[in-house]
Amino acid sequence: DTEVTQTPKHLVMGMTNKKSLKCEQHMGHRAMYWYKQKAKKPPELMFVYSYEKLSINESVPSRFSPECPNSSLLNLHLHALQPEDSALYLCASSHRTSSRDTQYFGPGTRLTVL
Amino acid sequence: GENVEQHPSTLSVQEGDSAVIKCTYSDSASNYFPWYKQELGKRPQLIIDIRSNVGEKKDQRIAVTLNKTAKHFSLHITETQPEDSAVYFCAASTAGGSYIPTFGRGTSLIVHP
């Protein structure tokens, strides 16, 4: 399996809802990432997990809560989001956290916050 | 930290023409330079990459060149086709510092049939 998968593809939620995004890879990668992307802009890093431990949090608001249950899975728990959080949320993985390791992106979850 | 500038922001060409997208970076320690293609509504996909010990790399109609002295790298697409239309992002990763790639702002390539 050479892909990163994400579910759901689309998500619409109200500001009081709690939802979760899921990411999975079976390439044996030990680094996983969450990015946020607005239309026609580059991906913005949110979180990095290395060997299932959170290694980078780019000052993301606490209404976003990441979780890495095992080396193949990455979740992003969402609570009390704002309309400006509407975006494409991309998961990525790489072999390790090295500058020379390619990141492979999942298809993303298109999130709309009403 | 690393800063990556990408030009142009929009590039419009006729089918069959060549397209060139240029990026400059600020940190001389950067050693890995991937290029991603993102079609509308889809994921960024790696199309080619180059490492700092190589000056040029080709894959069919796509080539990337790297000038470490000048700190710039370029994507060249020859014989463009309508399916090449997408947003292209360059990126740079720095050894010894943050290994997270810094992305350029993107180039919207439009290939007219």
C-alpha cells in the first residue's frame, strides 16, 4: 500500500459540534503530519508526530487536538471550531523526520464550519 | 528560518509550449527541494525532487535544475498539455534545522488547448 488515506472526504459542522478527522498509512512511515490549506495557498503545518509522539505544534488553537493511536493512524479531533477554520485539512507521512525524506499527502478532508 | 520565493504566481501557455517556474531560497543549509502538483480539489502530489548533491534531474517532460551558489531552483515542463494545468508548489528542507519543508506560494499553470 503506497497511499495515505483520509476520512471523511467532506465534513460540515456547526460551531458547537465535536468531530474527528482520520488519516491512515501502511507504508511503515514513522512521521505523520497535519496541514491546513486555504484555497490557492500552500499547505500550512499544524502538527508533526514522530514515532507516535507529538514533536511539533505550530501554535495551533486548542480547539484542534491531534492524536496518534499507533504508527499507522493519525486523528485530528475538532471542537468548537470557528467559520475561519473552514479549509482543506491534509494529512501527510514520511519515512522519518529528516529533511531529505519526501512527504506524501493524503487526499484531504474538505471542512466547512457553519 | 527558511524563506522560499516562487515566481510567477500565474503562468498561461499554449499547448506544446514550455513552462518554467522559478524558486529562490534563503538558507544555504537547505538540501532537499521537492516540487508538488495540485489539481483542483485534489492532494498535492510529488512530481519531481532534487537533492543538493545534484544539479539537474529529468523525468520525461519534467526537469528540475538547482543552482546552490545562487540559491535557486527551477521546474521546466516541455511540450505542455492541458492536463498539466494545476497549481505547482516548490519547497525546500533544511538539514540540521527544521526538517519541515517550507513551501513557495504556488504557481497556477494554465495550458490552453
